[in-house]
Amino acid sequence: MEAQKFNLKYLLSICLISAMGGLLFGYDWVVIGGAKPFYEPYFGISGNPAMQGWAMSCALIGCLAGAVLSGWLSDRFGRKRLLILAALIFIVASFGTGGASSFLLFVIFRIAGGIGIGLASTLSPMYIAEVTPGKVRGAFVSINQLTIVIGILLAQIINWRIARPVPAESTVNDILTSWNGQTGWRWMFYACSIPAALFFLLMWFVPESPRWLLKTGRSRKTAQRILEKIGGAQFAGSELVSIEGSLVGGTGQPVRKALREKGIIKLLVLGIVLAVFQQWCGINVIFNYAQEVFADAGYSVSETLFNIVITGSVNLAFTFIGMFTVDRLGRKSLMLFGAGGLACIYATIGLMYYLKLQGLPLLIMVVSAIACYAMTLAPVTWVLLSEIFPNRIRGFAMSVGTFALWSACFVLTYTFPLLNKTLKASGTFWLYGLICVLGFWFIFKKLPETKGRSLEEIEKGMKA
């Protein structure tokens, strides 16, 4: 069946709405990087690496909780209701974080926002994978990564435009008493409430996942109607047969029993390693610790905020390349290119820091790393996590994979200030380069190709 026979207008509309969870994930995750130079003096944690790391990474506690809850809750209540809940959490967290009067409240609402991220990062790609046909699934699941990148860029632009110029000679006390230090950083968090409210409203118009409806025995007619709207009667009929065949003996089956089936544990391990590698490849430190990365390269606070917008724009542009190549070149080849490319770039960045080369050359290498990541590891990892797990345990398995991803992200984010202090910038990037070499080896040896196959075909191939 050719892709042009699908109702792409309808499919695109429901995928774009559900992918707004990715936009909020991207915004909430990165907004703190631009607010960092200003809330740290306000809460009195400047110059304290442990507290700075906790402020940056505490949201990951919420991400882990959201990831754990997402599997069980989405299997019980459906993908749609949980995405609506995630939108509501983002609204509350944005106002709570921006209005925090103490560091404790700031941390509490950052953790709450993390729960929203944990839910959205699991459910948005999973929902898209469950409603899209195999021939176009890679590109459509990559829409979620595209909205993450748009959310990142949106946060970077808003941070840049809200922050007033900071003189190069400014002290911590100067920043504390400025508009940026008292009010500006709050509006950076408040702004997230606008797309969150839009996401909350639009999700009510999105249908439930037909695979979830069939898996839980809710309504075969409703599932058939949704599939017919996506691809017509013939597509719906073949999909129903395929989905129901994959669920024989599995509807209502306990997860612990399903885990004893041949190949399931191997798939979970594959998903966990891919998720961990996407974080330990190190790219998120550039977004979350841009102030330190660019300060070591000789840039001021105001210059750093502008440089962050440049990196975000490159991130967006190369995400489009990833979207248009994932269903053509395949998942495995892009993952190998990303791992190998980042290893080479990090080796160069580490050398430049070691030789104290600053300014534009280092900025170019940082941008190159983001471009490489944006077209490979960033979108393709989410595509793979959403499609390699069987229908019967997809909610549980996705939550395990996402939990592993956010656990790895917590370790990465919390340890960067400590690594940067101990190993310096050069040693830290060389360490990330070594991890990329190991990731390349694992992908080459263990990852099968999944492009162009239905979820049920992938399931049969993975368990063979």
C-alpha cells in the first residue's frame, strides 16, 4: 500500500497535536539553561557546583516518576487521557516554578514539571507510532522530535528576548539586584503555560490509539473507524487482523508472564541501552550548561544567550534532515553515523579546549555536534523505542526505556559540573567521545533494521 493512499491530512493533524507533548518537553527541559545565570544569584547557589547540579537535575526525579507511571497508567486509562494530564501538569509547573519564592518551592515545581516531561516523552512518540502505518512511521514519529526541537528553540529565543543585556563586568550581586535577577527569569518559566494550555485544549479532539482500544478490548468498532479514517476500509481490515493476531492470548496477560516469552528480555535490554546512549553521548550538556561551555570558550553571558539561539536554529534545521532520511536510509545507518560523527567531533572539541582555542572555531565545532545529533541519535532513538516493543507490553516497555533514558540524563546532568571541575572541559568531552565509540560498536553488533515494516512485522522479526 502506497503512502499517498493514506489520509495524510488527518494523520498529520492528530500527530502534530499529540506531538505538542514533545514541544512542552523541549521547552521545559531547556528553559532552565537560559534562566540559570539569574536564578542562581536569587537563590544564593552561585559558585556551589553541588547545588547548581541539583537545581539543573531535580526535574529528572519527576521525569523518572512520570516515566514509571506512564506505562501502567496509559495501559489502564489510555494514551489520550494521560497526555491531557501531562498538559495540565505543565500548566501548573510553569506558574509554580516562575512564582517560586524559595529554592525549595523552585525544586518542587521543577520536579512537577519533570513528571509532565516523563509522561509526554513516553506517550507522545508511542501514540504516534500506534496510529501511523509502517511506510511513514519513521517520519511521523520524528515529528515528536521536531516539536521537541521547536520547544528547545522557542525556549532559547524567549530566554534571549526576555533577558536584558548583562555587562561583561557584572558581579553576582549586580545580577541579583537587576531586573533579570528578580523578575526576568520568572517570565521565562511563565511563558510555558501558553503552549501547555493550547495542548490541553486540542488533545480533547484527538482519537484514542486504536491499538490500545483493541489491546484492552474496549471497542473494535471504534478502532476500526479510526483506522478507516487513517487509511480506508482495506487498510483498516488488514491492520485489525494483524493487530488482533499479535494479541492472541495476550489481552489481559500479566506483564511478568509476557516477559518470559522468547526474546522479550533481549528487546528490553536493547531499548535500555539505546535510551541510555542517547543521553550519555553528552549532547544535552551543551543545552543545559551552555553558560559554562561558552564561558570556557571565552563568551560573555549576553553572547552566550545569542549563541544558544544559533545552536537551537541548527538543531531545528538538521532535525528536518533526520525526518526525511529515517524512512529512506534506515534507522541503523543513521544511528551509526551519529555515534561515529560525535566521537570525532568530541575528540576535536576536547583538543581545542586543551589547547585553549576560543571563539568562533570552537562555536563551529559545538554547532557541528548539535547538527550531527539532531539528524541521527535524537529522532531515531525515539523512533526505535516506539516500534521495537510488542503490542502487549508496549506501554510497560516504553516506560522502562524512558525511565532508563531519564536515569541516564540525571547522571549526565548532575555529574557535568563535577566532571568539568575535575577533568576540565577537554577531559569531559573526550570521555563523551569514548562513550560514543562504545555506542557505535553496540549499534553495529546488536541493532536490526526496522524501516518500512508494520509494528506487528517488527515484533515477529525481533522475536525470531
